[in-house]
Amino acid sequence: KGMLSEYEFSGVCARTKEKMSAAAERITKIQEKECACCHDIDELLLQKPDIIVEMASVACVRDIAEKVLKAGCSLVLVSIGALADDELKERISNAARQGNAKVYIASRAVGGCT
């Protein structure tokens, strides 16, 4: 049904319960398989995803990137401005090595556009 039918969305996390529920409901309907509402990154990591796509903010990258990567989960960064912080970029790089995970930088990402 979807454009990426070989992938499965196992969970979604959002700032508000309403946004999280709406996103999970839409995804579940499209993929015809349950997409869990996860209240934080730890709950999302319990879903054992291969990859997490960050679509929130630079602050979110600061909060979750190292934990995600050290858990062995690869990460797609949409908020690529986070990498302008050399210290954060180094911590992300080290965490990826530790977790044997990859960081993907979304091309043509434009902040504020949906």
C-alpha cells in the first residue's frame, strides 16, 4: 500500500499525546499492522527498531542521539543543524562507533517544512 512497503513502522513518539496517537493511527491504517504509541525514547527503543528517524529539533537530537546509537540503532537526522555543534557531533560519532550504528543525514531537509 505504501511507498516503502518493505519497511515497518514499529512505534512513534511525539511531543503531545494527541500528535502521537494521530500519527500511530495513520501509520497503523496504512501498513495494516500496529504502530505503538511510545511515550519516550526508552519505550521506543524497547520496540527494537533497526533505525529511528528524528523529525523534531536540534534539542531532540541532543536528548536522544547518543542513547539511540549506543543501543545499536541507526539514526536518520532531519535536524541536521545539530551537527554544527562540534562537541555534539563528536559525541554522536563516538556513540555510533560504540553501538556499531550509523547516522544518516537527510538530504534537502529544511527546518520548519512539513
